[in-house]
Amino acid sequence: MSSEQDSKQDHPHSPLRRRTLWSVLVLLVVALLAMLVWLAGVYETAQVQGRLERDAAQVVADIQSAFTRNAQTLQSLQYSDPTPDSWAIEAASVLREHRELARVEWRDSALEIRSFVDTPFRQPVFDHMGRDNAQSEMALACNTAHRFSGPVYTRSYFVAFPDGLGVQLMDLCLPLQSGGKTAGYLVATYALQEVLDAIPVNQTTRSYEIAFTEGDGASLALRRVPRKGSRVFSAQQLVDLPGTTLVLRMDSWRGTPDLFPNVLTALVAAMSIALLSVLAWLAKDMRLRLKAQHELADALAFRKAMEDSLLTGMRARDLQGRITYVNPAFCQMVGYSEAELLGQSMFASYWPPEFVSEYQQRQLIRLAGDLPPREGFEAVFMRKDGTRFRVLIIEAPLINAQGVQTGWMSAFLDVSEQRRVEELSRTSQERLQATARLATVGEMASLLSHELNQPLAAISSYASGSINLLGQGTDPSDERKADLKLAMRRIAEQAERAGKIIKSVHNLVRRREHLREAVAPQALLDGILPLINLQARQLMVQVQTELASDVSCVLCDSTMVEQHGGALVFKPNLPHGTVFVFTLPASAVA
């Protein structure tokens, strides 16, 4: 029992295996769709991050370009050997144009201040705590600038205000050359917050939060934007300046990812929904197919059971005459297996050799499209052991579902037993008829004894008279010769009459094979008249025969007609004046 259950579970069409395969397929499709959506989200994230990285790099490039331009502008203050007062006027003009500069100082070679100008846009940055906190950083930067003969920036530092606030600053030291020697320094103080605020606001930077940070992530300056979401994308770029390096961080705040953040995700989602819909449709179609398959299997099993229970042989042939199907009843009928019969065409193994040519000609006629008789036809088949048997064949065109004929379907009935029973029935019927005729002979016995006595007595009388005539002399006269001729003719007539009566009785009683032949109607009447006359004289009736002159011969068994007529007239107690109308029996007439 367990092995049968295992085989059912392992069968490709078992419900358990089918459900397992469908579950695996659904899981794979769902995993594929989830991976596609995830990859689309990752791609979208990578696109946003990449765009942010590019924008951050562009902002860093802009900041570095701005620092370079500012250094060139500051160097231009020393081109015309200005006095401290004129220099202050030019420096104030530069500060008004560049809000990111908080202070500009002109120092001599000993780093002593010759002149300075503070920005007009904020309170002086060094009035509260002085310049001493950043003096060492500035001196180090100026020494480096003197050594490299170029601008050098200090590290950022914080300057507090009396109100508790403060500002993050960074100094730029530019060496001033005169006669190939350093004649002083120009020190510019940058406010990092103003540097961020000076970045142009455009479509790219409007939604970004930009900050200068230290290496550990501590914020130095920050330009805020309204945060419109909880998801942040960050990009960090190094602002590489001579003497120091700043870290620029850009943050892009976004809301919860949309269901369809971009066209790609929308297309993937649409394809996923379409794929799931197709999968659901396929599952429904598969259920319908499985249902139809089960119904078809049940129908095939039902048809198979019907075919196996049929006693009628079934055979199908294609349009080329090849056998394509036989049922078990036909195989049992002819004694050959299905494998031996399939594929046979112009010569079937169950055809008797003496009928092969006839059956082949019949098959050619059938393949040419000639429809067989609907009531069928009989043929003789031969079993595998050589025995012959008669079959009734009923054929019809084999039509497929498209209405096209693909061959012929034949039904075979073994009628050999039926024919044997019919022969036995016919023999029994003949025996019954013979018995009836013997009974009729018994009824006729009394009439026959009387009727035979009369011709025999007449024959005896005519014979005695003839002897007497012959004994009266040796030379008979003409009159005697005429009497002798008449007497002898009477003897012959009476003898013929007695012979007909005996022959009619003999034909009535004896058994013989039916032999149909063309017989004139008058001969049929002459055959039964002796018997009819016997009964007619007993009943004292007169027999008259009327026969049309244009009646043709009848193909019949004359003996059976005589027997039928004789048996009919020998019925007792028939009323006087009875008129007999004789019809030929069907068994006697072809």
C-alpha cells in the first residue's frame, strides 16, 4: 500500500507534486519580482547618490575657484604701493563686494599690523576676545607662505561674541613681494558661514543642506534648508586649500520613497503586475485544463470499459486502408493480438485465401468513397487457427472534430451461430411440415382408398372386355379394333389418373431440398388439381380454373406449391360453395 502511495505521489500529474511545482513557481516569480523592485530601488538610490556626489564636487570646485579669485583680488590691493589710508579705502571696497571676508589686514614683515579693515556687514570679530588666540596659527601660515611664495590658509578656529554666539573663522596669508623680497603680508579672515551663504543658490543647490565639517564629523558651518523628509542622502568632498583642508558635506533630505519613484520602477512594477496577472491566468487556465483532462480521462476510461464489454468487434482504418484501431472483441473474434493487426492494409491476415481478391476489390471501392449499404453485408473471416466464420459488417465514415473524414469505422457481428440456429429452425420447420403432411395423408387415406378403387376397377373391367374381344376370333373387324383402342385408351387414362394421385400423395409426404425453377402457372394448377378434385367430389362442388393468357412463368418450388395447395383443401367440414383462392407461399417463390 505504501509503495502505491509513493508511486502516486511521484507521478508527474499527482496533486501533491503539482501543488508543489506551482508553489515553487509562485515563490520564484514573487522572489524575482521582489528582486526587480529592489534592484530598481537600488538603482534609484544610486542615481540620487551619484547626482549628489556630482553636485558636491561641483560646489567644491566653485568654492575653490572663489577662493582663488579672492586671493587675486586681495593681491591687487598692493599693485600701486598704496599708503595705509588709500589701502584701507580699497580694502573696504573689497569687503563690501565679498561678504565672506570678515577682516583684511596689512602687516609688515614682522607681522605687525599696518592697517586693517573690518566688514561693514557684522560687528568686528576680534573686538571682544582680540587677535591673540589665532596669532600663532596666522604666524605659522605666513611663514609657510613666505617659504612657498604663495597663499596659505590656516586651520579654522572659533571666535565667541558677547551675546554667547560666535563665528567660525579661517585666515588667508598672502606674502607681499618688493624687489624680490617679502615686504609684508596681507591677511584676510574668512567667515566660513558666509562662505557657505555665498554659494550661488540654483536649481541644483536649493534642496541641499551644505556644511563645513571636521574630519570627525563635527560641524563648523551649516547652511540649512527645510527638511521635507526623513530619508537623507549624504555626500562628502574635500576642499583642498594650501595649508589646510576642509570637508564639505551635502545632505539631501527626501520623504518616504514613492511607490513609483521613477519611470524604471513604474515599468518594473507594471511588468510585475502583468506577470502576476498572466501567472494567475495561467493558473486558472491550468485548472481548467486539468479539469478537462480529468473529464477526458474519465471519458476515455468509460469508453474503454464500454469497448472492453462490447461483444461487437470494432475496427478503424485510415484513408489509405491501414488499420489504426481494433477493440478487444475484434481481437478475440479473429484470434490475433492488437499489435499483429495494427498497420495491416491491402491484405488482412484474417481474410480467407479464396476471398482475398474479392475483399481487396471491395476495399478499393470503399476507399474510393463508395458508401456501403446501411444494413451491412456478410463476409467470411478466418481465425488464426484456420477456422472460418461468417460476420455481418456495418461500415460508416470516420469523421474527426473538424468535420473531415479521416477513415472508416467498421462494426463486426459474428453471425455464424445465428446462421446455425436459423438452419436448425428451418430444418425443424421442414420436419414439422413433413409431420403435418403425414397427418394430412392420414385424413386422405379413406378418400384415396375409394378413389383408387374406381380407376383400378375400371382398368380391370376394360382389361377383361379387351380379353373377351380378343377371344372371339382371330381376325378382328375394324369395329372391334376401335373398341379395343378405346378400351386400351381408357385403361391408360385410368392408370394415369391413379399415377397422378399416387405422385401427388408422394410429393406431399416426401422431404426434399427446395429447388426454384421457372414454372408455368397452368402447370402449377395441373399439379394440385387431382388432390383438389378428390375433395371437390366429396363435397359435391365443381372446380373451375381461370388463368389469364398473359401470365408469365413463376420462379418457385412447384412441389411446395402443390403441398401447400393439397394441405389447404383437405380440411374437414368446409361449407358447400366454398371458393378457394390460392396464393403462392413466400418460401416457395423466389
